[in-house]
Amino acid sequence: QIILNNWYYEADSRFTNSGGDVDQPTYRKYELNPYMEYGIADGITLGSNLSLQRTSQSSSTNWGLGDSEFFARFRLFEQHGWAIAAEPMGKLPSPEASRDELPVIGGDASDVGMTLAAGYGFEAYGKQHFITADAGYRHRLGTPEDQMRYSLTAGFSMAPKWQLMPQLFVTQRMSSPAVATFTQSTGDDYNLVKLQVSAVYHYNDEWALQAGGFSHVDGKNSGAGEGVLFAIWKSF
């Protein structure tokens, strides 16, 4: 599967290191995000999550390659609509993070981590639906604190070919530094709660289109903005 994500994000305020909300010059980011996964054997999938970004704030503009993530997924259990998998991952830092260009793109250190993912597919009202939940730990090899990451996704079939997909994403730093650098990049020490709702139109078994919006509803040392997404899905 290949999903070509297009994101636009804008924030004119930010969450402080203690969780307050303060104004900031408007920050904008456009991101082209190819996500790919390929099953190499029954129960084993390899994947990547790449990023090309253009950021701007005040009179500064920057663009370049963001962080690059690679993962494997190993199915541990599958029965009665349930599936559980383990996902080891690694992240390579953005080559742009070491430059002095602003706004900063990506982080300047690598990550390694492990995620446990569970999903359940079921039928209701004559249609197929699913729910997935992930919990993962990331060890950050540079100076930033380690992270826990959680996500919850539901897919509800609303009509033939149409699916509603609400999602929750949570990033939590493992400790709270008294002073934390704020660059609005993945290299920061931050907490973030992100809500996202989108609709997916399945044109056929191979192609689908996704469109929706998202909002950063809570956090610490992170942007407090909103955005939209558009994606093209290709299965093969």
C-alpha cells in the first residue's frame, strides 16, 4: 500500500512548556508525506514514512527533507476479528535540522522504538467497521527526552464506498524539563494531543481518496494550530 498524504498546518498560538496558551507569529507548514508498506511474507510487513516540508514564519521560509521513519510489523495473533502486532521502528534525523535555516525542519537525532498495535474488525447494521489502538515507546538518541506515543482510530462504513474515520493521537514526553527549547519541530521535548476526522472514498479495490481536518487541542511546548489533509491511497 502507498498513501500519498498532503498536509497543511497553521498556528498563531502555542502551548508553553507548562501547558499555557500564548500568541506567536503565524507558523505555516505544508508537508508532502509518502507512506508505504509492503508485505514480504504472511504476517510480516515492512514500511516507511517519509516527509518533504515547506515551513514559514514571519519573514523566514525553509524547505527540505524531514525525518525519515522505517518500521517492520510482525503479526502476533489473529482470530475472531482481532489482530495484534509488534512494530519495531527507527527514525533517521532530517538533514535540514543541522542547518541554521528557520523555521527548523525535523530533528537532529535518531529514534528507535517499539509499538504494540491491536485491531478489531466487526459488522454492524450490515456494514463492516474497525477499531485500532497503538501504544509505543521511543528512545531518542540525542538530548531530547524519550516519548510514549498512543493512537486510536475508528473506521465506520457510512455508505457504499464511504468511510468516516475519527482519530486521536497523543505524544507524551517521559519527563518534563524545567526549560525546553521551542522550535515547532519533532526535535523538541513536547506533549501533544491531536484530534483528526476524515472521510475516505474507496473508488475501487485499488484506489481511494481521503480528506479531512485536524486540530492540536492540548499540549506542552508545542504548536496550538489546525490544519487540513488530502491523501491518495493505492493498494496493490
